[in-house]
Amino acid sequence: MTDDRDVLRDVWFGRIPTCFTLSQDEITEREVEPYYLLLPRVSYLMLVTDKAKKHFQKVMRQEDVGEMWFEYEGAPLKWHYPIGLLFDLHASNAALPWNVIVHFKNFPETEILHCLTKDAVEAHFMSCIKEADALKHKSQVINEMQKKDHKQLWMGLQNDKFDQFWAINRKLMEYPTEEGGFRYIPFRIYQPQNERPFIQKLFRPVSTEGQPHNLGDLLKEMVPVSVTPEDMEKQYQVVIHGIEPMLETPLQWLSEYLSYPDNFLHISIVPVPRD
């Protein structure tokens, strides 16, 4: 990795001001105020919402409390997507704070997975890291790590410890200089209106001629409609971590510096808002 450590820090410490409001469908014993949190973009809803949960449960009877889930503008929020991705996909052009509705009943079985403990988040997170390393290094790096290294990655994320996480994660970002990058780039491309959850295919960071691929190359192959010809009005925003990177940005650099802790580049393609 080149030394752009400040970029890694900026990504890690990105926050989204969020207002949690209890759904009007819930039965409460008295009025309850909304609950405000600064949510870490790189984390997951179920890791950072314990305080909000306790706040709302104080005004509810135990028998009225089922599994907690979240909704934004009618769409249930998938807890296994990182928070920053959820925001970019559903609310990237909305005013802040992000207004999220909290539910404790009527769980949308067909739309989101159950998550009864943080162990489910850990299992999903580690499975993504292993998949990413299979793409990058044929799983060699993750398999050479000890169990305690895997645990350190997870605890670093769960406890919001940048140095603890990156002490291990930097090993997953290394590659032989002569190869010019990873074997394949771990990425997923999301579109809010698409029936498929995301697009994920094999894509190398360097062309067969040895030229570095950039973000535009990836998008032209995977979602051509997202790249606007120069003489046309822009139709889509391509968002990673709340910003629109230049299409000329090398894909290898993006993978090293703008991947989420699960080691995937999560790319949202959202329609340009029309006034």
C-alpha cells in the first residue's frame, strides 16, 4: 500500500447523524422522544444501536417487544449491509439527520434476515473477508492468519478501534509489486431500483496489456448506463463512502483505500435527483 493513511482514517471515522423514531404502530405506555446517534459508516446497525433500543424499550411492555428492525421511507434496512452503504443507497441526497424508523413487531420476513445476536453479524463479516481474500490472494493471506488475528479484525470493527483493525487488515491489502495489484478486485455494485441485490463478477485491476483499470472501466463493463457520455446530461451518481470518486481513479487504489472493513468496495449507483 502507498502511504495514504489519512484516507484510511477519513473513511474509518466517517459518521452519519441519525434520528431514530419509534414506529407509530408500536404500543407504548407514554410518549417517547426520538433518539439521536452519530453512526459510523463502516459499522453495522446491530453493532451500534443498543442505546436506541434501550431508549425505546423503556416505554414499552415486555410482551410488546419483538425483534428490532429498521426502516427508511418504507424500505426495511438490511442489517448485513454496512451503514454507509445503506445511507448511500437509500438516502444519499436526503437532508440530515437521516430519519430512520424503529420497529419491534411485524418483522418483514421476506425482505430482511433475522439477526438475534451480534454473532450473526460477526459470522457475516468474517465470511465477506474470506470471500474477498479468495478473490485477492486465493485465500492465502487469511488462511495463514491465526484465529486471534481474525478475532482482532472483528473486535477492532466492533469496538471502533482503527489501529487495532488496521494492524491486521494491512496484511490483506498487500500484493507482489510485479503483479501491479490483487488477483481480482472484490466489489459489489448496488442500484436502489434493481431486483438483483447487487452485481458481483470477476474483474482484474490490470488489463491483459498491463494497463491499470480505473473505476470507469469497471462501470462501463458492469453497468454501462451509469457512465454518461460527454454530450449528455448526467443521469446517475456513482457513490462510495458518500463521495463520487473520479472515474479515472485506479481500481487498485480504490480497493486498498475505499473498501469497507469487510474488504469489499461497495458502490452505489443512484439516480441524480431532479428538482
